[in-house]
Amino acid sequence: MITAIIAASVVIIVLCAAVGLYLLLSGGSKSPSGGTQAAGPSVQTVTAAPTVTATAAPTRTPGTAPSDAAQVCDASVTSAGSYQHSAVNGVTTCPFAENVRAAYNIAGAPGTVNAYSPAKRRLYSMACNYSDASTTLIVCTGGDDAVVWLY
């Protein structure tokens, strides 16, 4: 997706440059007496399109609750997205994990999400990433040493 945006931007820049060059070269075609001068040599700019190489995303197996989870949470809220379950370490609560899960499903990709902790009554930032290269299990860490797993 990003490469398509970059490619489109390059094409737009090249087109703008070509139009600007054309206007610059054709802008002085009238003589002071009102007649037209003979056309000068034609200039054509040709730019090769960038090569875009797509790489396949690694195949990931569906994640499951990790064995080191202190508690597997029941999904209290159905949310759109790939992750429908959560688990926590002993430092945090399932209502917070459910808020992390909902925020991650909205974000849709690894990164930082903000989630509200009903127990602490405050917003926490959680860094969420794949647990490893072979599974879809997401591990979110942050807050006061909280760990939330999404699967």
C-alpha cells in the first residue's frame, strides 16, 4: 500500500515537472510584433516508472492463550477485528485487557494503542507486537508492568 502511494506520488511529480517544462518552453513563442516565431526543437521528458517488488507476508498460525498467562479473559465485548480473546498477567485485569483488545482491533496493526483501565481509572499506552514470526498472537506491554495477550 505504501509503495503504491509512493509510486503515485512519483508519477504526479514527474507529470507536474513535464507540464512546467512545457509551459516554460512554450511561454515565449510570440514575438513582440504579434506574429509567431518558428517552433523550436521539441523537448520530451521520459521517466521510467519505479519498479515495485511485492514480498509475501509471512504465514502465521492462529495464536492461542499463552501458557504463562495468569488469567484467560472472557470476551465481554464483541468487537470487529481479528482478535476476539485476551489474557493477562497477574498485574492487570480482564476489563483492561478487553479495552486493549478493542483498541488494537480498531488500530488493526502492531503499534501503540491507548486503553482505559477501569481499576486504575486512567489511560495507559500499550506497545503491541507479534509474539514471534510464526503466530498471530499479539503481546501488549506497558502501563505498570502489565502484559495483555490478544489471540
